[in-house]
Amino acid sequence: MKIKEQFVENDYLKKSSYYISLQNGVCKVVSLINPSYVLELGCANGNTSIRIAKENPNCSVVGVDIRQDMQEKIMQQQKLNKVKNLTFVCGDLTKLNNYNIKNVDCVVMLNAFHHIEDPLLNKIDFLSELHSKMRSGTYVVIGEPFLDEKYIGSETIIKKMFSNREKESSYNIFWNNVATLERNDNLILKENSENLAKIVSSEQNDVIKRTGEYYVTKTWLENEASQVGFEVVISEYVNIFNDGVVVLKKK
């Protein structure tokens, strides 16, 4: 298979090691929880929902994303992976009344929490509403790139953090795909690595301007989740890029 056939629109990040380390952490926690019903909010093309469904065959998984065009991609991957315990719902992840939260054992958000728009009160309201709708014993598993704990509005810290990510992801894409190269594919590989660098660079600018990418520090999430009543069960970084997994539980 040629390398260009392995890349689809907006899938670059899902092939970088910092994304994989986050996904591995989230999926490991879900398997340890051993839920019967998982709701992934902001599932994108279903990469993580499918993995959770595949690794937990006795669990029903519902993936939610606001983009209708994701449904076809998920269905294609479902068929390829022979996954039958997954359903896709097109919807806004913040409209919790649209989902059967009371019956969910585990809510998953991978690279999704930062899409809840500013002001920060919106994130606090989301956590509060989620807590109020969940039954006791339910878990929330959040995998996020967190801002450096030193962050006090410093653009320098953010630029440094994302420039390191840009380099790491580009190198990772390159070496992960060298084995798939065929004759004359070198240019395609170079182009894909450059495209990934552009995506991450653009994301860096969005974080600085807080337009579409509204990240927080891990401590902020821990504190605000505790304030609305969650128990913080796990809060750990999974790599050197400030990506971490925070697991919350309704007492």
C-alpha cells in the first residue's frame, strides 16, 4: 500500500506518538473500569470509539461528533474492524440533554475538552451539568494536551510547548511510515510531514489567540472538577509534551 493511501484528511495527528500516548492512556483506563456503556463526546472519525468497542466487546459504545461527515468515516472503519457494538450520533458535545447520561458508565473525551469555547465558565458549567446528570459511580475520562502549569498568559511558554510538539510529530510521522515507502514515494512522505507541521503550527497560533483551541492547565481541571463534586481518581501526564489523562468519578 502506498503511503498516500494511508493518509486521509485531518488524520495526521492520529498517527503521531503524542496522540497515541494519550489514546493508549484513555483506552487503558476504560478497560480497567470495565463499563457496559461508554459515551465518547467529540469522537471525530471514531478512531478511539472503535478501539474502545473492539477492546471491550461486551460494552455498548456511542460516539458523538458535531460533524455529520464523520458518520461515513466511522462506518467504513467499523466495517474494516468488524465492530458491531458502536453507534454514531451527530450532535454538539455540550448539549448533554440529548444523550442518555444517566445510563452511561463512562464518559470519554479525547482531545475534545479544549473545544468547549471561552469563557472558562462554559467549561465549569459543562462539568457541573455533567456531574448533575450522572449517577453515582460513573467515570469521566479526559485525555488532553494541557497548558504548562507555569502558564499565566505567556505566549512564550505556549510557543515553546507547541514547537516541540511540531518537531516530534513530524519526525514520528516520517519514521513510522518509512517502511511503507515504494519507489518515488519520498516526495509524498515529505509533503505529508510538512502538512502535519503546518497543522500543528496553526494550532499553536489558535491556542495563543484562544480561537477554537481553548486549553487549560491540568491543575485547573482538577480544581474545578473537585469544586463541582467530582473525585479526581487519576491525574497523570503520559509524555513530555504536557499531554495527560484525568479520570473523574461521581461519588
